[in-house]
Amino acid sequence: MTIRAFGGPHRYVQGPGALSELATLVPMYGRRPLIVADVAVLGSLRPQLEALLKPCVDGWVFAEFSGECSASQIDLMASKADATKSDVVVAIGGGKAIDTAKGVRILRGGGIIVVPTVASNDAPTSRLAIVYTDDHVLKEVRMMATNPDAVVVDTSVIARAPRRFFVAGIGDALTKKFEAEQCYNSGGLNFYKARPAALAVFIADQCYQVIRRDAIASLAAVDRKEPDPAFENVVEATILLSGLGFESGGLSIAHSLTRGFSAIPSLNSSLHGEQVAFGLLTQLCLEKRPAKFLTDMVAFYREVGLPTSLKDLGFSGNVQEGIRTIAERSIAEAPYLKQFVGAVTVQNLIAALEDADRCAA
């Protein structure tokens, strides 16, 4: 019998003002934190962070992140941690800043606390660090030994982030039900190199149900920049449920296509959640879902503002050539393509991409 495994962060804290929990959490893991933070958010949060940390630690170092999560960026941050003898990493920002901080933790060990400032993807809860080349081509996936020690989600901060990031998080979360089901049904493995526990598939399904129930209402809170119950539910879905669902449930076609998308320069400006949302439409076409189901999904995409075509993702150039490149690169490089019930070939993946690109029409 194949081993099943389930994992997650040691602690998850969410709500307006949750940032204040750092005063309690940081000293549990170290006395001199290295704070890897997005330059864009550090200006507004730095005074608050300094006030929170001053009474409870022996000092801190800010490492400003700006650019790509690449090997060179990770090495630069790690050298700063070594020079200052930092003993715990605090990651603050979006997915790339968080993954860079994870890269530092992989090199140096110790604790890590993750503080997302956008709900654009489920990076905060996982062990994975997605590493790109400096010119934004996906290069490798690095893995921490354990999940983050704590994830602190201050929804008053998340609510002030741009709407596009929040919508991208919805797109990323939507995929998890369908990918976890394919992984489970095809005998695939999750990110603990084990079979998914049934709990993970249930969590992925619950993530989808919450998104479909509350996403539209939550966008009103985003526009007001004030959290409300629907907003809190969707943030929990896009960060916690989505993170547990993919890491313990496994991935399939939707996320595999990011390998191919990264080979198309005109798609580099699209967000991860936008890419995998279109990847999900492709997966659903490959699954031969009924037209009624696809029509309902496309209508939901339009209502929340997710891309329903390659053009919506920013694609420019010859569509047929682009689709072939996406399919061939994904087949050659994506490790999750085999986690699908049925064979996936360049030919049927091209056909599914073409069908997805026509869905909106």
C-alpha cells in the first residue's frame, strides 16, 4: 500500500491587525530577524514593523527585494543574512519576495515566518520556492525541509492591495479542486512524494466551493479596501485552503502549462494566477467537460475578471505557433502532466489549448 502524507504550516493567523502577532511569533524562532520585504510595501509597513519588533528582539536587518526570484537574488539575500548573523527569516510581500526568502531559509536553515501582503497566490503556506532566471524563465523548484513556521495574514493589508492581484489569487485557487482530483484519480503524488490523503482532496473541493460562493461579494470589499466576512472567507481560500490543497493534494495540467507560458515573452507580464486560470480552462477541455459546464465557468471568469483567452493573458504573435510552443515546452518540462487520467500528448494538448482559447467565443 502506498504511503499517504499531508502537511502544512505550523501556525496560520488571519484577520485585520494580524501583523501585531509578529511581536509574539518572531521571538519564538530567533532574536535577530532578516526581513526580506518587497520595496513597494516596505515604505508603508516599516515603521509599524520596527515598533512591533523593538521590544522583543535584539535587532533586525531589512533586505529589500525588487525584481525576480532568481538564484542570484537568493544568494545576495543569504550573504546579507550571514554577514549580520540573522537567525530567523521573515518574508513580507508577494509571491516572489516570499519565495526568495524561502530560498534563503533553504541555504541557511532556521525558522521562517511568512507575511503575505497580497492574496495573489498560495505561496505563503508551502515549502516550495519557484526560482526563475534573471530574464523570467522558470528554472527550478526548490524545496524547504518543512513548511513555514508561521503564516501571518493581515487582511487590512491585503484589502489595500490592487484588485488585479486579488483576482489572480482567485484564479490560482480555482484550479486546486480539479488538479487534486486528477492527481488522486490518476495515482499521482503530492509534494511530499506520497499519495494525497482524502482530506487534501476535500480541502481543495471546499476551496472551490468558497470561491464560487463568495468571490463576487468579496470584490466589493476589495473596492472599498475594507475586509468583510466574504473577503475573509476568500482570503482564507486563496491562501490557506489553496495552499494545503495543492501541496498535499497534488497538481495536474493547469499548473503544468506555466512551463510553456514562460517560454512566450509576451506572457511574462501576466500573473501566475491568471496563467493557471487559463490553464484550468485548458485542463477542463482536455477532460472533455460538457459545454454547459464550460459556459458556466467562462461566465464566472468574466464576472470576476479572469482571462478567458490567450489574448486576455497578453499574448501577441502567431497564435498557432504560440500554442505549439506552449504545448511542446510543457510536455518536455512539466512534471505534473502525468498526473492526469488519460494520456497527454503534444497533439491533444494543442487541441485543448485551441478549444480553451475559443471558449469565450
